[in-house]
Amino acid sequence: MDNFEEENPFETDVDRVSSETSSTSKVNISAPSSPRHPARVLSPTSPTLSRPFPSSGTNRHPQTTYKSDFCCGRDQWLHSGEDLEILITDAQKTSLNSNTPYITYIIRAGNAEARHRYSEFESLRSSLVKLYPTIIIPPIPSKQTIGDYATKQAKAKEDTAMIARRKRMLQTFLNRIARHPILSNEHVFHRFLDGEVSWTEVLHSPPLSLLPKNTLKAPSHNPTDQSAASAYAALPNPSATHPLRNPDQRSVDSEIFTNKFANHLSGPMEKVTRRTLKRWSENAQDYSELGAALNGYSLNESGALAAAMEKTGQAVDTTYMSTTRLLQELEQNFSEPLHEYAQFAVIIKKLLSYRHQKHVQYEMTQDALEHKREMLEEYEKSEREAKRLDEALSKGRVNGLRSPGSPAEGEEGQSQPQNQPQDEAEEPGSAYLPPHPGPNPYKRRAPGMGFLNALSYTFHGMMDVDPETARRSGISKTRETISQLEDALHLSAQDLKYSSSTIQADLDRFQRQKVADLREMTISMARIHRDWCKKNLEAWQAAKKEIDKIPDHPNKRPPSPEVRPVPGPSGLRRDSTATVNGR
């Protein structure tokens, strides 16, 4: 475990926040442009004080805020600077606006009250994930498994223990968002807490209606910004498993640490915790049966023995009740937070995968741009070769036209013998090209080639395969594509830098939150066991007083003044009467 902590790439010092360039030191990219919505930027100067896991007895600290302009009453309440908490006061069964009954959870935030079902909590979280792809969005309790529906069938949705567990974890979910320095400013969250707003209307109105289908092809700082949609459309859609040429070392360390953290939580810790709770539950059931048996047995006795048996039965019953209470508190203050952090580990994996895909997207855009530039160079080289060849052919035609009219005899003082042939009179370097003899009229065609030639002629006519036109069209299209890729590469570089710095800053904030929560969880476990021991000690001390009132056995041998030592391991002599008399 020591090595496990030493390899932690996240910040644990509360007063220290990583710089925006800490996670991109090995990525040569340009600085990002300023985001349009400052409320969605996690800067090093943002308040990142997090409150511990919200359980009974938690020493919470007021949230520090520097906000002065508020979008609504819920926003002002959340940033009032007081020690506030969102409560889920009740869970009721209803069939309002539905053909089938469902469970609705009553949320109280200040003087506002809202009612939402589980599916609406799901839609809130999925919307926040799309709005903030670089922020760790807290988890919500898991859905019912197929096994639960198979065993409980129609009663699965009405399970009291499951509903109580969801109430606690959904309340934790809302309070984590309310205490987040970025998510607490989101107006969609404010409208979720407002009972006078229709959630269906919120889902179908901006900004949620402007969200893209693929967040990889949208700005990381504001996915609803559609001003550069054409440039983002040129970006590739990489796979999460695509390897990187130049991986960022801190991101790699974060991925390794997160995998170890997830393996520790979802592996031995959760398994041992479930097994421990199961054994405590079985122990409580045994105490329940034993207490009932002792209380029943005391009715058959009389005197001090009956009173002692009854008091012992009451002590066993007290142990049963305290063990039941211990089980409930362990589940609320240790098991559920542990499962929540196992969910957090999965969320962080997805967040790091998003950053990985953004980096792959940047490298793939670089490769595509280099490939297009090479294509343009080839096109331009072919164009230059074609122009040079055209110039040579044009020059050859001109010289060829002039060759038959070469200077006659006696002109310019240069005469030739009459018996000299014409071709010998020409200069050896002449560029005259004879005309092409044309197709051989006597060439025999293969059977059936006439139809294919006709089809090929028609097809080539439709495709317009003029080399010069196709080459120039390819040059213009390639230049246009290069322009789009250059814009896309610039945006991809901005997104990568913003994603790396924001994700790392939120990971550092999460690390501080995790340390505080784990500390609170361990303190809660120690307090729970201490209270359990105190309550049982009092009950059993009272039982001991009643047991001491039982008179001694009539055959009890008086204590001997002298004890003769005998050879042996203990140095004491033991006789059979001691065993009979119970000594």
C-alpha cells in the first residue's frame, strides 16, 4: 500500500493546485482560446474546497464563494455562503402523468420543493456529462439488476430497503453537485431543484437541445457552441483503444493509478465488506433467537435464577438491537460510500478515455493534414510536369512547321549540294515530330470487344476523365481540405490543452475530496464499533449484577487456605471435585 500511495499522480495538498500546463508538458500544442462561458472553466484560482462525505455526524465546512451575480433564486441560495444541504425528505408512490405507478422522491432545497423520479435523476446526470465532458460528474445509485426483478418480480420497485438506499445516495449526488465549484453554477441543475419548472421542458430547451450527438466533435469548454461546427466536422472519430505516438506521461500515470484504485475498491474491499455485513446480519439473527429462548426459559424458573436468566436474555436482545443498528450505520457510512467510490473509479476511467481520444484526434488530424499536403505536392508536381510537356510539345510543333520551309539554296550564304537528301540538310537536333500513323485498319478485334469498347467510351464520357481537368479539380479540392484541416487542427490543439488542464485540475480536487471522505468513513467505522461496544457493555454489566445474586451451589467446596504445588505445566493440583463443583 505504501508504493500504491507513492505512485499517486494527483495532488493531495489543499493549498496547491496544478497549473494548466502541468499535464501537457510533452504535447506541443498552441494555447487555447478563452471559453465563451467563464462559469464552465476550472481555473487554478477557482475555489475548490470540498466538503466530506455527507453522513450523520460529519463536520461540514461552509462553502467559500466569490459569486455576486446570480441567474435565479436557487443559484443565490446555493452560493449564500452558509452551511446548506439539499434533503430528500420522502419517497412516495404515485402514478401522476403515467399509466403505471412509480416512486417519486421529494427534494427540499431551501424553501423550494421538487418531485422527481429515478429516471429524471438519470437524465440530469447524463445531461451534465454531455455539458461538461472534462468534469467528474458524481454517480447515482445503480439500477435494479435482472436478478432482483426475477426474484422479487413486481415488488422490486417497492423494495423498502432499496428505496431508502436510493434516497440516501441520490441526496449525496445532489449535494456533491451543489458543492462543486463548477457544476453548482449550472442553470440546468438550478431548474432541477425548482419544483415549478417542467423537467421535460428543460430537456427540450437550450442548452440541452443544442448538445451534439458526439462530444468529440464539439468544443470541450462548451459543447453547445455551434459556431465552428464545420471545422469540427472535419475531425476524425477515434477509438478509445487507439494507441498514441507521443503519450502524455502524467495522463498515463493517472490511468495506471486509477486502474489500481478501481481494482482495490471493486475487488477485495467491496467483497470483504459485503462478507462482513453478511456475517454481522447472521450474528444478529442468532442473537435474536437466543434472546427469545432465554426469556422463555426464565418463565420456567423462579427467584434469583429467573431474574438472572431474564436479565441475560435482555442483554442478548440489546446485543441484537445494537448489532442491527451497527449494520445499518455500516451500510450507510461505509459500504455505500465505498460503492460510490468504485463508481467514481469507472467515471474517472471514462474521463481519461475522453482525454485520450482527444489526443488521438489531434494526432490523427496531424497525420491527415500531412497526407493532404503530400497529395497537394504530388498534384502540383504533376501540374508542373504537364505544363513543361505542353511547352515542349508546342515548341516541337512550331519547329516542325518551320522545318519544311527551311532556307533554300543560296539564302543567307548557306547553300547545299543538290544531290544531298532533305533529311541530311536538317540539323540533327531538330524537334520535328512526325504525325501519329493512327490505328491500324487491318487490326483484328477479339469477339465481343466492340460492346465493351462502346460501354467504356460511354462510361468515360460520363466520368469526364480529362487528366488536366481532374488534376486541377483535385488541386482545388485538396487545398480546400487542407484549409479545413488546418482550422480543425488548431481547434483540436485548443481542446486537448483545455481538456488536459481541466481534467487534471478536477482530478486534484477529487483527490482531496477522496482523502476527506475516506478519513470520515474510517472515523465513522471506529465510532460505530465504539458505540456498539459501549451499549453491549452496559447491558452485560447489568446482567452480571443479577447473575451475582444467584446463591452459591450447595455442594461448593470452601476455598482451601493452602494450595499444594504439584509438578506440571501450571504448577497447581486439580482434583475431580473442582470440576464437579464448577471451579
